[in-house]
Amino acid sequence: MFMHNKKLMYTVRVSEPNPVLASLMLEQFGGPQGELAAAMRYFTQGLADEDPGRKDMLIDIATEELSHLEVIGSIVAMLTKGAKGKLAEGAEETTDLYANITQGNGSHTLSLLYGGGPALVNSAGQLWTGGYIDSIGEPTADLRSNIAAEARAKIIYERLINVTNDPGVKDALGFLMTREVAHQKSFEKALYAIDNNFPPGKLPGKPEYTDKYYNMSQGEGDMRGPWNQGTQWEFVDIKGTDAPVNGGDGNPTVKLAASEMAAVNAVAARTMSKPDADPITGADLGAGPGAGKTKTTTGG
Amino acid sequence: MFMHNKKLMYTVRVSEPNPVLASLMLEQFGGPQGELAAAMRYFTQGLADEDPGRKDMLIDIATEELSHLEVIGSIVAMLTKGAKGKLAEGAEETTDLYANITQGNGSHTLSLLYGGGPALVNSAGQLWTGGYIDSIGEPTADLRSNIAAEARAKIIYERLINVTNDPGVKDALGFLMTREVAHQKSFEKALYAIDNNFPPGKLPGKPEYTDKYYNMSQGEGDMRGPWNQGTQWEFVDIKGTDAPVNGGDGNPTVKLAASEMAAVNAVAARTMSKPDADPITGADLGAGPGAGKTKTTTGG
Amino acid sequence: MFMHNKKLMYTVRVSEPNPVLASLMLEQFGGPQGELAAAMRYFTQGLADEDPGRKDMLIDIATEELSHLEVIGSIVAMLTKGAKGKLAEGAEETTDLYANITQGNGSHTLSLLYGGGPALVNSAGQLWTGGYIDSIGEPTADLRSNIAAEARAKIIYERLINVTNDPGVKDALGFLMTREVAHQKSFEKALYAIDNNFPPGKLPGKPEYTDKYYNMSQGEGDMRGPWNQGTQWEFVDIKGTDAPVNGGDGNPTVKLAASEMAAVNAVAARTMSKPDADPITGADLGAGPGAGKTKTTTGG
Amino acid sequence: MFMHNKKLMYTVRVSEPNPVLASLMLEQFGGPQGELAAAMRYFTQGLADEDPGRKDMLIDIATEELSHLEVIGSIVAMLTKGAKGKLAEGAEETTDLYANITQGNGSHTLSLLYGGGPALVNSAGQLWTGGYIDSIGEPTADLRSNIAAEARAKIIYERLINVTNDPGVKDALGFLMTREVAHQKSFEKALYAIDNNFPPGKLPGKPEYTDKYYNMSQGEGDMRGPWNQGTQWEFVDIKGTDAPVNGGDGNPTVKLAASEMAAVNAVAARTMSKPDADPITGADLGAGPGAGKTKTTTGG
Amino acid sequence: MFMHNKKLMYTVRVSEPNPVLASLMLEQFGGPQGELAAAMRYFTQGLADEDPGRKDMLIDIATEELSHLEVIGSIVAMLTKGAKGKLAEGAEETTDLYANITQGNGSHTLSLLYGGGPALVNSAGQLWTGGYIDSIGEPTADLRSNIAAEARAKIIYERLINVTNDPGVKDALGFLMTREVAHQKSFEKALYAIDNNFPPGKLPGKPEYTDKYYNMSQGEGDMRGPWNQGTQWEFVDIKGTDAPVNGGDGNPTVKLAASEMAAVNAVAARTMSKPDADPITGADLGAGPGAGKTKTTTGG
Amino acid sequence: MFMHNKKLMYTVRVSEPNPVLASLMLEQFGGPQGELAAAMRYFTQGLADEDPGRKDMLIDIATEELSHLEVIGSIVAMLTKGAKGKLAEGAEETTDLYANITQGNGSHTLSLLYGGGPALVNSAGQLWTGGYIDSIGEPTADLRSNIAAEARAKIIYERLINVTNDPGVKDALGFLMTREVAHQKSFEKALYAIDNNFPPGKLPGKPEYTDKYYNMSQGEGDMRGPWNQGTQWEFVDIKGTDAPVNGGDGNPTVKLAASEMAAVNAVAARTMSKPDADPITGADLGAGPGAGKTKTTTGG
């Protein structure tokens, strides 16, 4: 059961209203690396995990992320408080009002649509989607997803700090950024507290394909590094003629029943393209009289 | 520049048509952990990476994932080949046709909508979304995202193998699963070939918050483990009275100009709720005559 | 700041695993009327509301909805616990495993994709979207949105109860359903505790259009009722010739600068359709030799 | 059957082209509170409603909303008419053309993507989604949804009026805003013309939970008001120890078959975290030699 | 201005309720090739078109598509009428009710979520999205989009007819399918009534690239046909060494200012991968003691 | 199998960094008419096509579009290279940094969120969606979709050229635009190489509805043209009384079983609206004492 304490987890002291800055902050409220995505990622994992220690950790951190969501949302609310009031009350001349809110920029997204409150969109107005959550219910994969998610969130906070000059906002962002580092550490510990966590899951790989590196992109710029050389790797310089890697003719096959084959053949016959035709086409018609080879290059 | 060889990377030998199994396979064609998501994750990273070795690796693996996309798509095409023909030609009695395609299940999604071809949806018909791609242009974060993505894809292939009994499909899935293991290894090597990759990015954390573990979820079930105990951790048992962690009163503040304050006050006055009222409400009206405390519990 | 107590708000006692039922339950976990949507609706409103009493209520109820999210998510986790284990361990023959999980139905969505854990999708697998949240930062509108949202959620719970025969699940659903009724009552009281809450917002309507009911759909079946008759209404039986309601010629106009007009004219000239032509078309070509009026009706 | 009259429902007289203003207007064309969402909300309800009077009203208003969609779309078309022509014809020097269209702002969204025509996006370019439609086929809920939707649309029009200084656009927005007020009135009448519309639906609530208000958010700022005090309420000050409200131990339970339990145990064993370990982690590796407690706070 | 006549455009006589069939029908109500998408495609084009004849045609057909939307929506409403009533009233034993509604299939999507009414989702429950609309405001492109859209819609109706055995539904689907054919014809005529409609738009192509066909996919299966041979084509058999087609070294370049170059170099240095290292990785740690080349192939 | 050559298909020479221009270029990277959508449209068709020549062509062009995706993505990477470095390194004073990146415009979308790399969003930040892909597995429809898609892409490139003044970018856009023209030609040839490609598919239309043009939008502005006059058309001036076109009473019907009818009646009775009532409503309550007819026009 969740409970709420009216005090923020971190006291926020915004210097002055700034709707454009508020738009940027939405990135961590309703964006892909934001706090709701983080909270839901860990919460959904925690609900289904059978390991009591890991479950406890997941819910601890999910709860903290919800508290962070409140912090970043409160920053947005403070930054838009002035604009919100004026918009609602029509308190200025129209022209001034629009300029005041947007500061010549695109912040109308936030202020006009959502009335100045924090909204579940990213800094460009894209609606939050459950597609941001990558939990799949296997701890050896999910913990790696969590580690990556914390790393990404840390970087977004770093970028926001780099473009913010309100000291109160910077200070709070620094706290939020730091906590992502701490969470990454916890998830790392939890991952490596599982024996044999690599490869993830239960099935082993096929020995003949596990240690090969296929060089699929070739030309000047081909490089070797620990990701494709060393004792763990067999480097395979793929050529067109090397396909398929398992032999055979490289064509997909399936065995059809006679009635199925008949239907497939009927489709094929109906939609057969005649390779030897040179039909007049809609483009030919559209290119006008005299259309031919050179027509397409002269245009309208 | 991409080029294409007409042979598949892995020869696929499907035993017999099975549209329901095809629906499941779509998970790795147009689903969140599928091959298009993988290819696009690495391709977008590779385009912008300045490090020549890592860029080479990213494009190598992106290209291989596109080749995997072709393999899994060909599996889908084989599994639906019979149904597709019959649907297009109306080759059976209607009732039989529907039963034949769906096998009493929900595979009409695939066969009816998309004509039996592979489509950019997951196994439940959810459209692929760019929200699946979590690249952010910082290698110390992106490589961790790639490691996690490969781990997840490996697991999904494992689950698909567990519910498939077509030996040809199982064989191809085994190849695809194994390559995810190999790719994870490459991304791991590339991550640790970067010095000081933790914390990701450039800014250090705030020392006072980096090593704390906040115990936010409490009660029977609280556990300790390496994620919150040991030399790297200070365990903090958060109580309601512990907020905010940086002192202060826990309220967000902002300094408004006088005109902004006036507008805020006007909104507040206009929308003030009267705490001492006990107004008749729409629910009271709706509950009918005699509505009162007990009414809501007796219903319609 | 949020905190979490390890005990559920409501003890859940599921009778036996049932992945298909779990899929249905997802409707209130990751669906449009579900608990996350409710929690986020009230939470985003509460963050920006200036009225202390209403703000308190919004956060109280948001917190309770998060606790409900945990209850419904735990129901899902219990219902899929058996399937999840078997899927992860490949514990049965493949054919049996698939049948066991799906029960001949479409529940593979839940079990295969998400590993048996609760996911932010609705019962058909549609990803949760921020588009479900309709908060706009004006209490006289938002409270009405909340009233409506609670009414909808109550109904979805009612429907789920009607198709569930697990007594433990039914019991928990009954609790969740009832709380929606209580929340609706709170929001109703809060709305009517605002004086002059209708019309919402600040600007009055235009007197000449406020009380008219336009009868736009006509024919047998036209009805009168309190929504279009009585002292508050002027009933207007719209005919084609009644447009526009404000007079004028019913055409939109704008005054263009000369250079703009020139460009518009250039576009118009370039893309002008010749009404008197009877051009041969791509369809004519496609219909084959002898194509004409009757061709299209004879088909392939 | 729908029919169309070539005259707009309301004659629109735009003063001059303004692509940035056009972008804002899209909010009510393709945004969540816009006219398409309104029309589709009522139309889908009307198709399935059994009550002849309510069905008539729903289709009347749906039809009017479609006519409003045409009005707001025509406003957009007028505001972008100049930019559209220049963009299509490349009629100016490139630099001037870009500046002319965007006015130093973000309106390229509209003009570049959609060629100056109205598009089904909101003012930030978010694609319209069926997730905006909240109809569920139960009149006592749907009518409340409609009331709320009209209230929200009224407010968005009010905000657009507040930031518009083109008198012709303001005039048309005033008409559209006013009609939302009228529609809200109709839906209110229709709701209260249903006896016992509260609680919505058929099932009564559980008496023991209907009238309780759970105080979930606590601390300075706790308030009482008609939403949690008075004859209809029992106020419950929830403490951590109060969970669960129905007694029991607060843990979710399910009875598994032996084979299911075995599989669950196998997963648990395979993914068990060792709480007493202090494993070296990827973060430790990444922090470089000498990594330890203080390392994470000093960064790169 | 739109108006509505209470009679359907086509009298629908459904034989008996069938919720599963209703789910399929949703494909043309809220699916990508459905009637709402069609109506909105033509309506948005019509609003902005300057050509009076084409504008008239676009609105004529948009209005007819709205009338078709009503027809297909009414079919859905009839097919679910029985299930809807039972669901709302809980009129049967629970087990029977669920079986009755779903017929052992996945139709709970429709009946449970949407209460039996038509909803803006496709047959798999995917929400309708504005991404289905491909209008861009240039008639020579938009008319081709319309031709294609009608062709697709015709095929979906054909497939639905092929799997339907209710004669009343089949009859109505036949009408709707036929009208798509008629609409395609109109759009074809309108396209070819524009002189020089190919290439679309105003700018001519670059002569050196207009008529080349690049053979990018090579191997057994390479074919020639009118799309790459004949007087209009120059066939180019691309080899890896043929890139880039415009000469140069095939690397993208940009000229950076000194401060920009310095920043780029700083990033590069910070995130440099050491190609000669062979670092221990997280995967090595995770593979357990003794991890090495063969470890990854033996698994958990 | 795909392979990659490290050289771009077209050498890109960007003059100088310009993040705002980069945002615009994203339209063809992650937008609806962009190169990924094109590649996936043809690739998914090619996988399932039975005709060897057409299949070859589809994969050829899909592969070329992937190569174009790399070209446009490289343009984005070059245009943001300077901003990316500064953002990552915090290389300037904060205020300057923000201004430098955004140039007073909304380009923070690209630079802040995605770190300066190309992302799968359009120029307004909308995530790419599988809804952009309209393949349905029937060549006579899909080829028309391809023709239309190429026409749209050509126009978007034309618009981008019109607002770009970097000569290197313009040059590359010209190449990409031209290739769309060539591809359209190929698809046209392939379509007309199929005999009897109109009507698409197999089923003929119903003769009585194939050649009728329904004039649904009436009034001043009604026009005739080849799309509704000539030997192929019967022009029908629809009046309200003309519905339904197939006779009958225009009401949808279905035959219900007795138990179904009883349930429907129960719902109808429970939710019956009383047309003769004039109930007090929530709006009446909200309008305050003295609310009545004129109240709604005076507002707050």
C-alpha cells in the first residue's frame, strides 16, 4: 500500500517562472527516461518477482521514483505558475500574453494545452506510452534493463543541468541525477548477486554461433577491437556468397497441402507480373503527351 | 550503403502452415524486443558515434539484425502461406475458411488485416512504435541499453522456442537466440573498453546522495542485500518525518512578479472550494429522492 | 513524498491460476479506465492546484489509486504465477505448454510477451498512452473529468465481476469497484463546493448561441426531451438553408498580401483540374482492353 | 446518413494569414478536446444506444461537432493559405521563405509536414489517437464523460481566445466555445432524466467501503471539506498499520498445482539473489581501478 | 455544414448476434483502411484545396464515407446487441456468460471494454491513430494516396466477405466494397484531369538519377521486367565499390567552428574505446567463475 | 541477407552545423513519408510476394531506401555535430549554450532528447509508428500504395529543398527526391504489368452501385467533372428522402433470442430517459442560486 507525506522528498526553490524551461523539464516527467517510466518499470517487476530481497528493492526504488516524479512535477508547476494564472484570467493584452507565455518559443505546448500543469508528455509534446516500459519478467534481463534505464536518466538530467541557469532548478536536478547513479549501483549489485546470470535465462546458445562475430559492414573503416577479437571471438568476414550460415539454399520453405498449394497458385496467377511487357502506366499518362524516357527529368 | 543478397542468412525450413504460430512469431518481427527495434537501435547510434571502432561494430550488428528481420519475417510468411492463398481466393466454404485460418483462436489479426504477410505489429497486434528505441547518443548509456536489449531479446526467443513444436521453426529460433548472446558479449566488451564508464556521462554525482539507499517500502518483508548493505552503502530507513532529505519545509516555491501573483490569486479566488459547505451534488441528484448516506450502498 | 507499506491495501485471495482471466484483469491495470490512469489523472491535477483542500483530496485519492494499482497488479501476478513458471522453465511438452497457457484462447499476449507479470497494456494488448489522461488544469473542468472517470471505472469493474467466477477475485473487484463510487462522491462534493462552477472557466458564452438546440439529425425518430425542450431551450430545426447561423455567405475568407495571392494562384494553376476533360486513367488502363462503363462491375 | 451543405455552419472571416496561430488552432481540430474527438465520442455512443430520445440527441450533437470541425479546419486553412502557396511554389528566397513561414517559431510543423492544410494533430504535432475517446456504452457513465468533455473543450476555446488577437478568429472561437456550454447543458439534462443514475450501472457498492474517505496523504496541509466530512462520510486516517482494510496479512495468495509450484520453485532457484554476497559488478568494473565507496561521487 | 438523416444509407439486416464477427467488422470501423480514416483523409484535403471541382468531389466522398461509417458501426451494434445486454445485466451464470460472449475466442476485447458498442479500434484492439491519414496538401500526391486507399479498403471488404456467413452482413459489405471501387474511379479521373501530374509537384528530378534502376539485391532470383528494363531505364548493377553514386569518398562531412571541434574532441576522448584492450565485462562476471570462451555456449 | 558498405550511397557535404535545420530533416528520417517507412513498406511486401520479378524489385528498392535512410541520417548527424559536443561537455556558459543549440527556436527536441543523433521521430517530435505502413499483401493494392507513397515523399523533399539554404544539403535532398520519382516509375510499371489490375482483388463490385456518383455535399459550389460525369457515371443527387439506397426502412435490424431480448429490455428500462421530465441538473446546481435560462450566458 502506498502512502503519501505532504512534504516533498527534496525541497525545491525555483527562482522565477520560466515556461520554456518548464517544457524542457517535462522530459523527465512524461518522457521516455522520466520518473514515471522508471517507477512503473520497477513497480511492475516488483509485483511479480518471487525473490523476496529483489522484490523489496524494486518496490523501494519504485516508491522513490514516484517521489521524484513529484519533485520534477513540482518544478514544472512552479515554473509555469505565473503563465498559468495569466492564461486563465486573460490578465494582459492578448499580444503581450502570447509573447509572455512563449517567450518567442514553442512553450505554448505546455501552457495552452495543459493549463500550466505538469502533463504526461515529453519536452516535445509526445504523449507518454507504455512502450517505454521494457520489463519482461526475467530478472537477469530486467535488471540489465534497469541498469541501462538509470544510465539514460542520469544523462538526460546531466543535459538538463547543462542548459539550465536557474540555481534552484539546477540544485534539484543535481539531486535527482545523483539518485539515478545510486539506483544503478543497486541494480548492478542485484544482478551480480544472481549466479550464472549470463547468458540470461535458461537455454544455452547453439555452440556454433555463440562466439562468432559477423563482419557485415565492410570497407574502409573496418576495425577490430575487444568486441570482435581475442580469445572469445571467431571473426567471420561475411561475403555475399557466405549466406546462409547454416548451409542450404537460403530460401525459406514450407510444405503445403494440395488445397493450399492450389490457392497459392491461383493468387500467383491472378497477380502475375508480365516481365516482358512494357505497359503504358499512370505515370506515362500523367507525364502528358510525348511522355517518354526524358520526360521525368523535365518536370512540371 | 546497404546491399542485399537474395539468400537468407539462415536457411529456414518450416514444416507446415500454422497461422496461430505465425502470430506469435510477430513478437520478434514487430514487437518491442524484435529485430527491427534492434536494427534501428544500433543503426541510429552508429550514425552519430565519433569512435570509429564502436561505429563499425554498431553498423555490423545493425546490418545483421536486418538480416534477422528477414529470417523471422520469412518464417511468418511461410507459416501463413496456405491461409493467405485461401483468404485471397475465397477457396473454401466461408465457415470452413474462418475456422481454418483461426484454428479457433485469434489469429485473424494476422491473416485478415495483413493478408498473411509479416506486419510491423507485435503478437497482440500492437503497432510498432519508435518509443521502443532508447538510444540517447551517449555511449556509456547506449551500450548498457544495448546489453539489456539483447538480454531481453534472448529471453523472448527462449519463450517462443518453449511453445513451438515445429522443428524447423525451433531450429531457426535457436540460431536467432544464440546471436543475441553473441551481440550482448560484443556490447559488453565495447562498454568496458571505455575507461571510467561509471557513472555514465561527465558530471559527478552529489557526494551526499550517491551512496545512500532509501528504504521507502517498509514492513514485514524488508530485506538487506548487496544492493543496500556493505561498504558502498549507507542504509536510510525513511520515515514520514525524514522528508525532505535536503532540509527545508518540503514545499516547492517560486518568486512571482506582482502581476503574476495577482493572476494566480484571481484563479484561486474564482475556483476556491468552500471547505465548510456541504453542497448538494450531481450524485445526490442522481441517487434519487431520499438520497443520503446509505443510498450509495444500495444501488440501482 | 510517497512511502510504501508492504501489505496490500486489500488482502487478495485468488483461488487458482487462470491466465485468460488475468488478461481480462489487465483492463484495470493498463487500460484507459484503469488504476494507473486514475492515479496519474489526480496526481497531475494535485501538483498544480492552488486550493489547499482540493489539492489534499487529489493527492489522497491519487495515492489510494496507486494502492489499487498494486491490488489489481497482484491479482494478475497470482493468476499467471503457474503459467509463468512453466513458460520460464519449459517444464512441459511444448504442445501441452502452449495449450496450458492459452486455454485455447488468446492469453499468450500476457504470458509470452510479459512473462506473466502485469504489464501496462489493456486486455487486448494495447499499450497504455498518456492520451488517457484528460487533466487540463482548470478545476471546474477537471473535477467533472474525475467524476466521469470514476463512473467509467465503476462500470468496467462491474463488467469484470460479471464474467469472473473466482470468488477471491470477485471479492477484491467488489472492493475496488466500491471505492470508485466513494471517489466519485468526493469529486462531486468538491465540484459543488466551488461557487458558480457552471459554465466552467471564466468567459461567459455568447447569449445568442447558449440556449439553442440545433436539430441536426432529422427524420423519423426525432425526439424531444429535457435536453432540447423546456424553459432553458430554444429548439432550432436546422435546414440546409439555415446555414450559416451567423449570416454571411458561409465561405471562409482571409485577406492575402499580393505575393501570397500570386503564390496561391500559381498553385491553383499548376494543379487545376479540367472539369470538361474525360481523361484515360490508371484504372482504365488497369481494367484491360475494352474497359469502359460495364468493366468495373465484372471484375477479375 | 450524413449529408453536407456547402455553407459553413458559421461564416469565418480571418483577418490575415498567420501560420503560428494556425498551429495553435490545431488543438481543437486534432487535439484531445477537439471537435473530431467530440464528434466521435457522441457518434459511437449514439450508434449503440437503445433509448430513442438519447440516441437522437447524441447524433444531433455529433453532427453539429462535425460541422464545428469544418469551421475550425477552415480557420486553419485560411491562416495558412499564404504560407502554403509560397511553400509549394518556392516563391521567395529560401531564407525569407523559412522565416516567413515560421515567424521565428515552431510552425514549420504545420506548414512543412501537412502542406498548410489542417491535420489530425494537436498544436504540438501529436497524432490524434482513439485513446481520446472514452465511450463505454453505459449511459450513466457516458453522459458524465460527455459533460466533462464539453467542460474541457469550453476551457481550451477560452484559452485560445485569450491568446488570439485576430478579431475574426476570436469571433468564431466565441461561437464554438458557446456551443460547448449548450451541449454540456443538454448532456446534464439527459443524465438527470435517468432515474437512479448514481451510482452508475447496476451493481451496488459494498456497504463497508462506500462512505469511507481514506486519508492517504498526511502531514501539514491535511484538510477537511465536504468531500471527506459531513453525514455522508466516515473519515479514516490511514496508518501503515491499518493495511489491509479487509484484514488478513496483506499478501496476495493463489493455490498452485504441484507441477506449477515445482516450476515456480525452479525459477526462484535459478534467479535467486544471494543477499549475503557483495559481488563485484559491472559498475565496479566501469568505475575503473580503485573503485569503491567514494568513487561514484567523483565521476569522470 | 453537415446534416444527418436518421435513415442509414443502406438498410442493414443482420441475421443473428455474433460478437466474434463484430470484432472482425471493427477493422473497417476503427482500422487503418476503415471508413473513419477514409472520411478524414478526404475531408482534410477538401478543406484546403483551392480547385472548386476537386474540393466538391472530396467533400462529397468524405460525406459518403461518414455514412458508411454509420453503416459498418450499425452492423457492429447489431452483432453485439445480445452480448451487450447480458453483460450489462449479468443475466446469466458467470461461466456461461463469458463463454457466450467470447464463443471460446478473443471477442472479450469488444464486449468487455467497449460495452458492445462500436469503438475506434481495429479488429485486434489497436487504437485508431492519425498516423493512418496520409494527406499532405498536394493534389498530385493526395489523389494517388486516395486511389491507393480505396484499393486497400476494397480488398479488406473482400476478405471480410470471404470469412462471413451471415447473408445480411455479406450483403451490406458488398455494397460498401463496391462503393470503394466507384470512389477509386473518381479519384483516378480527378488525377488525370490535372495536366502534367507526373512527376508530382513542381521541381523536376535530377536528370542523372531519374531513369536509373539500381540493382541493390543480388543473387539467384535477379529478374528483369518493365520496372527496370526498356527505353525508360538504365539498369545499374550496384557493387560495393560503386558507392557513392555521386563520387567523393562516401563520408559525410561538415565544417565545424573551433569551439565545436573542441567539444566534439572532448566527447570523443571521454568515450574513446580502447581497441587493444580485452577488458573483463559484466557478462564475464555474470558467467561465473571459469568464464571464458566456451562458457557462453553451456548456459544456465 | 543484408550487407553494408561503409561508403554512403551519396556523398554528403554539409556546409555548417544547424540544429534547427536538422530538426526539419528528421521528417524524412522518422516521419510518415520518410525513408524508414518506405523501406519497411517494400520490405514487408517483398517477403510475402509470390511473384519472383516483383519480389526482386521490392527488395531492390527496400534496400535502396535503407541506404537513403543512412544518407538522411548522416545529414542530421552532421548538422547537429557541433551542438552535440557542446551539450555533452557543457562547454559554454549555460545561457549561451541553450541559445546556441536552439537558435531561439524549438530544436531542443532533437538536441536535448536524442543527444544530437538522428531519432525515429518526425520534425515535430512525434514517434514513428507502424501505422505509417499500409501494406496489405495484395499486389494490386500495395503497388498503388507504393506509387502514392513515392509521390508523397517526392513532395516532402521538394518542400525541404524550398526551405533549405545549405547547398550541400540541398544537393543531397535533390538526389533523394529524384530517386522517389524513379521508384514511382518502377511501381507504375509493375502495377500495369498485372493484367486486369482494376478493380483490385478478385471479387467484382455489385453492378448497381459501381458506376453511381452520389452528390452528398450540396449547395452553391456543386461542380461536375470527369469524376462524376461522362459515360462511366450515373450522377445521383442525393436527398434526405433518397436514403437508403437499397430500399427498406433504413434501420439496422438483428434477430435476438428471447433471453437476449430480455437482457436488452432490462438495460433499456434501467437507463431509460424520461423525455417529459425537466430535471434539475448538475449544471443548474453549478450555476448557483437563481440559475435559469439566462444564467448560462452571464458566466463566472
